[in-house]
Amino acid sequence: MKPYDHLYIYEIAGEVDDMSITSPDYIGCWNEDGSSFLFFRAEQRDLVERVVSGDDSLELVDAYDMDYEQWQGGKLAPFRVGPLWFRPFAGDVSPPEGCLEIPFDPGVVFGTGLHPTTLDCLHLLVDFFAKETPRKVLDLGTGTGILAVAAARLGAREVLAVDINRLSVSTARRNVELNDLTGNVTVVEGDARDVIDEEADLVFMNIHFSVLNAITDEAAFYRKKSVILSGVLRSDYYILLKKLLKRRRLVKERRTGHWFSAWFEA
């Protein structure tokens, strides 16, 4: 079954504290860059207007209703990357023989495998684990937690998954639990730039260019043996590539359309 048949989304200028929203139709709040998106299973404009009217710093910008697949950018279906078989809650198709099955519920968070940056990052991750198994992995900008779960299923003993968005954190934690990996994967709310000092054998980051650009200026970034970067368009990728090739070796690069992903070693 799809997580939701239909979504009602309210865009708000300002960051909403959603702790007071108790509607049974409420899904969650996505806060980013001074804006908020409230998600519901049913139309709740009156409730949202009450939330906004109670705080002078908030303004209702727009309201949208759409099918779940429209929001996620396509129809969810099982897919395979190397030995991994990803099964979103879209059916009960059995995995191919010998595959490691990864059930996951993306909710309304991005990271379904539909976007080329997620898929290319998964391919690079599988290629990396075919070469070696890191003890500790950092997943910065975890989203649904799909990459963190994949790393743990491939053999990483410890994975720290970080996202600045509260809705992403709760979604990723749910997916860790679905895969019985709470002993291996820890999901925390925080800024990727604040945890780059964490010790790790492998770091992967599928996040905005502005954050990638800032982190790749940090000395702590270059103390990591292996990094996988994704989420960047061509012009931004070449900026990062020029910077990193001064201190890193490019092992493998993937390009899908205008999107680039790359694996670097010290």
C-alpha cells in the first residue's frame, strides 16, 4: 500500500512549531530555509489558518493537494542495486534469490530511489562495499535513511545518520526500526557542518551544494579516508571537483542527466 493516497500541503512563510497540532490527519512539518510545509491526509485549511493567525511571524503562502506519487516524483516500486533489494510499501513482490531485502517507508520525505542522486549514491555505496567494509559510516543529510540502512545491511557496524529536518529524522528512525538496525544505526537531528568532526571511515553526503561547498572547506573533511558526494548539478560539481582533486583521488563518477555523484579517496 502507498503510505498516503492523497496529500494536502500548506506552504507557510516562517518556521512552524507544530507541537500543538493534534489532528489525526496530520502527517508532519517540513521546515527549511525560513519556510514550512505542513502535510495532512485530508483538507485542513481552517486548522492551518488558526495556527498561522496565532503567530505574527507566520503567513500562509499557498495550499496544494496532490496524489502521493506526484509529490514523490513517480510511482514507488521495488528496485535492485547490486545485492540490495529495496521494497517501498507499494506491494509484496518477493526479492530475487540471494538479495538483501530492505523494506522502507519514505512517508513524505525525499529519498525513495526515484531521484538519480539517491540511486547513483546507492550504486557508489555498493561499489565501495565490494572493495572494503568500513567500521563506521557518516550519512550527512540522511532524508529517509535509505543510504544509512543500506550501509548497515552491507556490513557497516556503526552508522551515524544526521539531518537538520525533524520530519526526516523521524522518518529515518522508522526505517531503521523496520530493518531491525537500531543497534547499528543512530539517527540524530543536527546540522551536517556540526558533525563533520566525527570519526568515520566513510562519509556520504547527498545534500545541497551550499552545504557541500562549506563542508569541503573544513580540515576535518580531509581527515576522512573515503567520501561519496551527491546531489549536485554540473556547474556546481565542477567547482567541487576542482577543489577536491587538489587533495583527493577521484575513484569513480556517476552522471545521470544533469546530476553528478562521485567517490573520492584520500
